[in-house]
Amino acid sequence: MKFNEVFYFYNMDIKELYSLFIQHGLVDTDTRKIRKNTMFFALKGDNFNGNKFASEALTKGAKYAVVDEVEYKTSDNVILVDNVLKALQDLANYHRNQLNIPIISLTGSNGKTTTKELINTVLSCKFNTTATKGNLNNHIGVPLTLLSMNTNTEIGIVEMGANHQQEIAFLSKIVEPNYGYITNFGSAHLEGFGSIEGVIKGKSELYDFIKDTNGKVFLNSDDPIQVEKTKEIDVIKFEESIKFIEANPFVSVGFNNEVIHSKLIGSYNFANISAAITIGNYFKVPKEEIKKAIESYIPSNNRSEIIETEKNKIILDAYNANPTSMKAALDSFILYKSNHKTIILGDMFELGEFSELEHQKIVDFVSKANFDSVLLVGNNFFQAETNYQKFKTLDELKKYLQDAPIKGSSILIKGSRGIALENILPLC
């Protein structure tokens, strides 16, 4: 059967689809970023229908377009399937099995992306690695990560995110990881998971997959939940020689008689660094290379960045926030040595019925610390019982900072992505 005959049928055989994909090994889902000879997958969303852009993708250089609505099957280069998203996921899983390489998957409530970047930085000293870009860690990003791997890839590193039960289980079936690591279990996405117990159960779906497939788990023995959940799994414990030295503000750790001076701030990053050291050591990356890799890693994208302005020194951690990460950032900032400390905190999202309680807990915790100035922004913090300066919107905070500029202070800026606190940087 010729390919142009197959195109007219639903449920195209995955082997046939794969034979087209490997011609060039490229996949795109956005016509604004089409690459030549790519395979365009016409995904759908609440407010868009990718099928409508299939012809445009081909015009811009795509070799094939995958659609799931028959009216957009306009040529032999348009492949008709039952469901474009499922076809993308099935193709990614099939591709993963053709590669036959070790894949490390990680999830957790906090620190996933930083840990993934550190692991990739360390392992790439010795191997050709392919890792999740940014935080593309959902049901679309995970397949795209797998499909970006090729015959040169020696180790894959896949970040997996979730805010509901069964999401990690689903992603694990696509990735089929050989190794797993869960950074921690915290109060994140409580709205979707329902409770901290729900978070633990949902994240532990990675452990369930690893156990069922006889894989291995990297274990932080200082986390009692990890210890409890991995009792029946083959574990690789964090290296005992890894020791915390200080975080003022950058984290320094000891490892095999070496001192590693990272560019990561906050003691909470010690576990993330430890994971990268342990995994690098397990895959026999020389300790000198591990040290060099971690010391070379510089966080970006509003994640624990230190920014010096003409007026202040800023610790920017505005990529995301939940009660666990907020508390960890505050704990670290309390220990930070500075003559004057200011904190600017934005709302934490996706907490559902726990939102009022968790925001009040943060305010109560802050009240016991010795910060010189506290500014809170967002509807949730605005409703908290406190005498601190509160602002319903970012614009209100901006106006305040224009009228009462902060000078000569160390400033911690922390909040959820939706608050976009990085937009106040020009005023700090």
C-alpha cells in the first residue's frame, strides 16, 4: 500500500506515520514557528483549531500536516487521523522505543525545572543529552521532548508536571522512563489534587510506574515521604559525601573533598544540586566535571536570579509560587545577610478551597520574621488579616513604588506566574 493511499484512512498505522516522521525527524505545532520539512500536528485548544492552519503549514515549508477533520484533508501531504493529540503521543512513545536509550523522568511540587537543568548540565559533560526545554512538561510538551531526541541522543531527561491525579501515570506510559526522581511533595496545585495527600498520591504515580517496570529511583533519604514510598523499589541514594556548607546567598556544597560554589540561591536548592551530583556520579561523570558543570549553571527565566540595580539588590523568584516554595524562599531570605530587607510577595494560585488559609499562614509566618518592609499584592493576599501594605493589583503596587521608591535594600520578589512580578523590576 502506498503512503498516499494510506492518507485517506483514519487510524493510520503508527509504523507508517513513523516512517514519515523519521525522514526529517522534525515536529511542529505552531505555524508561526514552522521549520522546513517538519511534520505539523494540528492540535486543538479551547480557543483554536489547528486543522484550519494545515494548508498554511505546508505553504510555509512543512512536509506533512496531521489533521483530524476530513474537510482539511486537501492533499496527499495531509495525514488524516482520528485524534491529532493522541497521534502525537503515540508517535512519541513509538519513537522512544526505537531509540532504546536510558531516560530519566522527574516530577515534584517544587524545583523540577531547576533540577532538570542541573542534571542535564552535568550529564552533558560526558553524554549527548536531550532534555525538556523550559517547562514543557505536560501532555503536549512531553511528547515533543521525546520527538526532539534522535540517534545522537545517549540519555534523555524528561520533566513531567501535573495538577490532577493520573496525569503522571499517563505521562509515564508515554515516556517509559528507566529512572525516576521526585524532587519533593509540597502544597502545590491543591485545587486539582484536593489535598496534600492527593499531591503525594499523584506525584507517586512515577514511583508506581518505575516499580512495575523494574526501573530505578534516585532517593533523597532526608525526605521521609520518599523513603516511605520507595520501600519496594530499587533505589540509588544520594551520595553520603554531599554536605551542605552555606547559602549566603549562593549555595555551596561539599562533595568528595571538593567544594562546589553554585550560582543558585537559597538552601532549598541544596537538594536540587545533590540530585544532579548523585545522578552525574551514578553515570560516572568525573567529579571535576560535575563541579565545573554545577558552578557554570546560571538560573534564568525569573528563577532565583540575583539582579543588581542602581538602587537595590534583588532576588527574583517570580516564575511560580506555592505555599511550600514560598516558605522555603522566606526561610532562606531570613538567613540572608543584609542591613535592610524587603519582601514583595504575590498571590499563590491553584490552591482552591485552601487559598485563604495558605495565604494567611504565609502572612503569619512573615509577621514573626524581622523584615524591614513587606509588600503584598493580589486578591488573596489583599484579603489576609495583616497591617502590611497590601495591593489588589500589580498596577496599584507599581504606583506605590513610583511614589515611594525603595533604596538601599535587599529585595525578595516571589509570586505565582500569573502575577508577573518581574514587571516591577524597572521600579526597583
